Amino acid sequence: MTVPAPAADGLPTRVRIHEVGARDGLQNEKATVPTEVKAEFVRRLADAGLTTIEATSFVHPKWVPQLADAEALFPQVADLPVDLPVLVPNERGLDRALALGARRVAVFASATESFAKANLNRTVDEALAMFDPVVTRAKADGVQVRGYLSMCFGDPWEGPVPLPQVVRVCRALLDMGCDELSLGDTIGVATPGHVQALLTALNEAGVPTPALGVHFHDTYGQALANTLAALRHGVTTVDASAGGLGGCPYAKSATGNLATEDLVWMLRGLGIDTGVDLGRLVATSAWMADHLGRPSPSRTVRALSHKEQ
Amino acid sequence: MTVPAPAADGLPTRVRIHEVGARDGLQNEKATVPTEVKAEFVRRLADAGLTTIEATSFVHPKWVPQLADAEALFPQVADLPVDLPVLVPNERGLDRALALGARRVAVFASATESFAKANLNRTVDEALAMFDPVVTRAKADGVQVRGYLSMCFGDPWEGPVPLPQVVRVCRALLDMGCDELSLGDTIGVATPGHVQALLTALNEAGVPTPALGVHFHDTYGQALANTLAALRHGVTTVDASAGGLGGCPYAKSATGNLATEDLVWMLRGLGIDTGVDLGRLVATSAWMADHLGRPSPSRTVRALSHKEQ
């Protein structure tokens, strides 16, 4: 169905989707996907019009066995005419990424002490100190750096996260040299007013909106409403995971990544350009769901796949 | 987790949830639920703080066998201190409802000819003519009347529905005497700009916002973002289905009713009062999901139920 695109007051005309399915998605799936399938997945995502595709992670395989094939995968997709950021946890990871010619990297910080301890076994400041040489060296090499920030809204141990606490870590990441931040609602508890409040607090602290991306989870179904609030604030970089990978609704451990297709459906309806061909993207996610042996958690993928049958 | 409630500019301070799970939800479930379980369900919904609970339908049992027990059910819940609207398709249905003491009824119109034909076997105007004596007689009896309007945004056969077409049927229902309309996105294709455009067009045609409720489906995951757009426009009546009943994600026929819990999570986060106790509501939907023998499609129900285990 062709969807009408009524004038959407105060919204951007174009949004860049930062596609995280191949990294954030697959690292949270139980099944380990063969390297060739991952490479085909990234190629299909590029073919569907996505221009920023996070390809893999150079975290130690002990922590993320699903992405242990980073060295084998990256060269298979490096020639694609798209941006292919990769996650690097430390200098060792950066070395591995640079050796393969990666031109965009991302570090993964936490806004809360509890999650920094649980995920990185460090305090927030110790983690920032670990990232400092990574960012400095990457920038010296002309490599773009994204700073992920987890638990920007709520934390499973600490509850709601105070805005000044998030602002402080954002400032530290930008001062370190990060080109862009991704504000993560890792446990999916945020609501639109909270999103608006955080973005405003960041602006008041001198952080410009163009440096901010948003990364919402659908754990409580709030991701698109939160995205709408961020768009109204002027945000034009939105993270999403093709087919909702990493957020399987059938597992108790569902992280609930926002599905790229659900996002594209909304943006298309709002008349906001993304460059994405929704039909190709749905076909890609349906194909990956087959590989994983379970239906996609994306509502749009389910609706459009059923229609085709 | 206690969720902060930052000031939400331009949003209402209170929203009335029109709970449709017992009617719209159960009539779309495959399993037929025993009358005693339905009555217990309605009682639990009232106990959770919902104040408008659509109880059942007086459609001929041939069309909706799941609700064939309307006569047996209604007296079991009639004493609850909440509003209990019931669906009446025609004068025969109205007679049945009035005989049981119903004080609120609803008629079910279509904005498109294709759906009027498919659902009511009438043209749009023939259906309106059928409702006219229903509304007139109900109003003469002091009974409040809600007018549902299906396919206000997209239609599976006709595609996008022109705004003037929707406005015309809305005007006809209000002129007939309906106290309130429920604008239905029956196939879930709407996006926030389209919602804003329809509400604006209705205002321009003299329809005041307080007469409008919204009824969104999550078929493409858009229901909460659309709700946010409606709230920003001043809408304060929102339809939702406890546990997402009627929108099973495991069935191809998923209609995708917005889950009341996902709505309450957002409204609570926005500092908007609903009077609903989310914990009790989640427990009720988890209990009903057990009766139906499958998990709730509500993301919030799944997230909070898992947490409790």
C-alpha cells in the first residue's frame, strides 16, 4: 500500500539509520550464524539502501562468541559502498580493526556504575580512561569514532538514571574526541517525555543535537514513540536492528531492539527520507529469520511477510 | 522501577482508557472463553482501575460466536462501578442490550465502501441508515452512544483513505446523535503525521477534539507513536486491549490491538494519570493468557511477567 505523507511539522526531512542488526543484533542471538551468511546479510542490507551498517565487534571472543569471526567477516564486506563501523572495546580491538582497514569504530560506555561494573568490570571513569587512547589513536588515524552510552534512562540495578549523570559521561566522550554519541535505552524503560528532557539537558550542557543519535529498545513497546520525540527535537540519527534482531520475543532474555522495518514504516509515512527499500529489507529479515529458525520479532516484517504468502 | 515523569509539554494531564479487551479482544481470539472467565476478566479489569470496559457485543452469534453469551455475561458484571458499553449492530441488538439495562452502547461504521460491504454487507450510507434508529432510540432512552469508525487511515482493498471521506462519515455519526467517535486504524497502517492530519481535518469540519477517541492497531508497531501524536493534538480518550488481546503475534490473522499495558507504561512515564494499577493489569493479562494457552502479545506484559518469575 502506498502510504500518504502528510506534512509533518517540525520533523527532519531525512534520517540516517544506523543499522545494528549484524553486530548488536547477532551478538544477542543464541544461534551462531556462519560467516558467509553474515557477509550475505550485510550485503543485502546495503542493497536495501542502508548506508551505515555496523558490521561486527572486535571484543574478545570469550565475551561475544557469536562475533568471534570478525577477522574473517570484515574483508568479505569491506568493499561495499557504505559505512561499516565496528565495535572496539580497547586498544587491542582497535589494532585488530585498523589492521583490516576499518575507517569507523565505536566504543561502548555506560552511564551507570552498576552496568559499567557488570559489562566492563570497571567503574565508569575507569572505562572512560580505557577508551581515551582508543579514541585518540583512531582520530589521529582519521578514523571516525562513535560513542555508545548504555543505560541513559533506566538501569536494572539503579532505577531511573539522573540526567546530570548521563550528561557528564556524554561530555567526557565528546571531549575525548568522539564524533557522535548513541544514547542507549538499554532496558527499554524510557518514555517520550524523558527522551525530550535528556536531549534538552544535553543541549543546555553545550552538546549539539547533530552529535546525538538515539538507540531505543522495544522491551515495553516504547521505541517508536521515543523515536518520534527525538525526531521532534531534531535528532536525525536513529539506531535500529533489521528484523528486530537481538530482541526475540520468544525468549525471556529479549533485549527488544527496535526493528528497522518498523522504524522505516513510520518514517516513510511521515515523508522522511531514509533511502531504504522496505520490501528488500523485509525480504532480508525474513531470510535471516529462516536462518535463525524462528519468526522475526518485527511487526512490520510479520505483517508484510504474511501478505506476500 | 519508578519511572520519572518529566513535564510533558502540551500533553493532557489525564487520559481515559476505553478498554476493549473483553469485546474487541476476545471476539478476535480463536479460543472461546467460558462466560465465568469473561466475567472474572471484566471484574479484574475494573479492580485494576479501568473505568470504561467494553463488556460484550449483541451481534448475532452466527457472526461472532465468541460472544454468543452476551445475555449470560452482562448481568454478571452489570453491578460493577464502571461504565460498561456494549456493541449493538442494529435495533435487534439494541433491544437485547436495553432489556439487560445497558446504559452505554456502540455502533460500528466503516469509512470505506469495501469494508462496509465486507463487514456489514451494506454500503456506507446503508449502514448509517441502519444505525440511525439505533442511535435515536438509545439517545431517547438517555443511553450514551459511541460510534466506531473503521478504516479511517488505510483500507486493505482501497489503500489510503482520503481525509474528506472519513470526515463525512464522522459528521454523519455525530449529526445522528453519537456522543463520541472512535477513529479506527483497523489494519494498523497509520503513522503520526497522518493522525495529525485527520484530527486537524475533523476540527476544521467542526468536530471538536473532546468528541474523538483513537483506536490504533500495532500491526506495523505504530500504535504508541500514533497515540503520542493524538495526545499532542489534545485527544484524551484512547482505546486499548488488555494484554493486546485480539492481536496474537503468533497468528497470521493478527489484528494487533494496542496493548493497554504498553499504553499505560507510556502514559505513566509522561506523567499522565489513567487511574490504572499497572501491576494488577499485568497480572490480569497474564492470567487471561494462561486461559488462552499462549503468551500475551503485550511487550510490557512479557517484560514484567518475566521479571516476576
